[in-house]
Amino acid sequence: MKKHYSTTLLFILLGLGIAHSQSGGLDASFDPGIGANAAINAVTIQDDGKIIIGGDFTNFNSQAKNRFIRLNADGSLDDTFVTGNGITSTISFFPTVRAMAIDSNGKIIVVGDFNRYNNVQRNNILRLNDDGTLDTTIFNASNLGSNTPILALAIQSDGKIIVAGGFTSFNNTPVNRIVRLNTDGTIDSSFNIGSGVNNPIHTVSIQADDKIILGGDFTNFNGTLVNRLVRLNTDGTLDSSFNIGSGANNSIRSSKIQSDGKILLGGLFTTFNTADRKYLARLNTDGTVDSTFDIQLGANNLVGSIAIQFNDKIVIGGNYSLFNSVTMNRIARLNNDGLIDTSFNSGTAANNNVNAIAIQEDGNIIIAGSFTTYNGTTRNRIARIFGDEPLNSSDFTKNPFFIYPNPSNDKITLQANGNVIESIKIYDTTGKLIFHKSNPDNYTFDVANFDQGIYFFTIENELGTFTQKFMKN
């Protein structure tokens, strides 16, 4: 059986002398104080470990903070991130943040239901500088943005921005619920969706080949029957090779692409292409249901958020209380085969919805939502829980490779110590697969075109799967 090793994590743990607690347990060192006074809907983690959150809240730890803030790694408010009056609306009774993403320049794109940021007009989409100030070079006219809320967001490898939701107009141009933007915020006219979809889109995921997965409430794309899921080619046209059959029988609310290209879906559905799949399903790359993903009885309510760990274990959040008839209050971890990971002990877990999940670089897990306790401890709408247990020191001596130079500006070289490499993969900090090569004949790789930041270099050989971190300058 192959094992997973991470020398980077080992160095961190040995250097700090930290004993890692039970996976699924509450990390008490993450202290958000009183926390948020209303739901958190979105979480993203910067390369420096700071945590950006958005949602419905107007107060965080007794400070007025309208719907969008940044936290330090310990859960405290980051006072260097100045949002002013934050996200508000003069037309919506319930302004909110629905999704966020960080672009290759470290700027933060935020979408939702709002028309003001720090009292400056922005219609459901904005971009911020790293210090929280508004980027005034984009979306800066009163008629720009969407006519109704934006629900989902993703950034392509070329920096173009996919936004989706229930809107029918963007930048005063008719578009049916999805649009692709150039890096300057203008509509990309090469993205041709025809008549688009007939109902809201809730989730967008981009594959390694830049094809686009959309999930939501729709049943039609550009005149073709597609029940709540579709894959688009890079030009916006329907990918006819993606065969979902009758699709989902109810709304799809979340999606994630695994490192092998398989597609995880969560939502309110109970069947997919007539197969019994209660609230969670995995598809093969061609759109067919993956029968090897055996969730058995599945969940008993919404699976609204999904995250994938570097060891391919799957963390799911939502509003369910049971998974495969086992009490799992709104958070669970599954093995890659779909069965419950019994090493993940969350106790009584969350007392209300888990809306968002993000995996930190050290493997620990940020969860956010509507809950006010986690395993009986007060945590108002955000908590950090432990991920996998750390490796022990004997695992370090077994690592069969290292990479140099690290950091690197243009090329990295793998020294395999005489081992035959079966597969090499490089991931970014979101878990997106950036590079993959099987049975390589050359162990020097060009990373000059990689964005600056942290990446994870994973090899497979007869001994197992091993990961190291490297920095691209």
C-alpha cells in the first residue's frame, strides 16, 4: 500500500515542537473571540496564511465590520486590512458576500449581492488591493457589474475571470447568468455561450485543461437539455463529450475537481443520471457516475461545500446531520473511495450550517457558516479544526527525493536518489493541479511561467507518494 509523506510539514512540526491533536478536533489556538454575528459564506487563505472571510455579518469580535474582513493566522482581526464601511447596499435588504478569489497579483475579487464598498459604487463585483483598499482601475463606472447577485466565481490559468449567478445583464450587456471577463474587467467577447442557462448557477470549477464545470438550478444550456450540470469548452460552447445522461434531480451547490480529473458534486440532489446519490456524487472525467465512489446511503441533507486535502481525502460541509446513517453534524471527512474516514473525530461538531471550507498549508481546516458551537465549544460562525496527524521523524529519512534550487526563479531539478519516478504532479495552494507528467525522462522542469507563490511537488514511485513544498520567486 502506498503511503503519503510531506517533508515540509515535518520540518514545520519538528521546528516548532508542536504535538498535533486528533483530526477533526477543535484547534483552540485559533481564537476569533466573539466571532461573527451572522453567517459567513466564503473563506479563502492567502499565501501568507492570513484568512479572508465574507458573508452576512456586520460585526466581528465586537467591532463593526460589514460583511468582509481579513484575519491573522491566529484568528484575530488583521488591523492592517482596512475596509472602511465595508460591503453594503442601497437597494438590497440583505447584502452579502457569496464568493471570493485571489488573482495572480494577490488582489482579491469579491462577488455577491451589494452595490457599495466603503461607500463607493460597485455592482455585485469588486477587486481589492492587498491592504483592503478598493482597486479603482476596474469595475469603476456606475453601469458596470451585474444587474442581480453574483453567486459563483473562478479565475482561469490565464487570469480571466468567470462569474456566474442569476443575473441577465453584465456591464449593461445582455448575458444569461454567466460571463467571462478579461483581466481588466471588460467582457470577453470570445466566450460564446449563446442563450446561456435558464436558471441560476451556484458553482463554477475550472479543470486543469481550462474546461469549465457549471452547476446550479438550470435545466437548459443554449437550447440543450442539461439537468443542473454542464461542461463548457474554453470558448464557452457546450462540451458534447461530457455525457451526464439525465443529470441531477435537484440543485447542485458545490463542485471540486480532484487531482485525477474526477469531479465531486454536492447539493440538494438525491439521484444523478438515475443512480442513487444522496446529496453527494463523483463523476468520471467523461461525465458518467463514478461507481467506485461508494457513499452508500450518503447524506440526509444539503452538502454545500467541498474541500480536497493534499492526500486526496475529502472534507464536506453542509446542513446534514447523518452520513451513511452515522451522526455527522454538518462536517465529515471521507476517504477517496467515499467511505467515512473514521480517524476524523469531530465529536458533536457544528450546531448549524457549514457553508465554506478551506485547507491551510499545514493541513488544518478552516470551517465557516452559521454555527455557533463546535463540539460544545462556542465558536461563532468560524473555527479551525485539526487535519491529518503529522508524520513522525522516521518518515523523513525515507523520503526518496529532493528538489533544488528552492526557492527558484525559472527551473527546478528533482534528485530522485536512484528511485524510478512513476508520476510527477505540481499543485498550487488551492489544490489545483498545475503540472502532471507520467514516467518522466527528464527531471528538470521549467517553472518560469508559474505565478509567484508556494507550490507542492508530488512524486509517486514504488515506495509511495511523497510531497515537498517549493517557492517560485
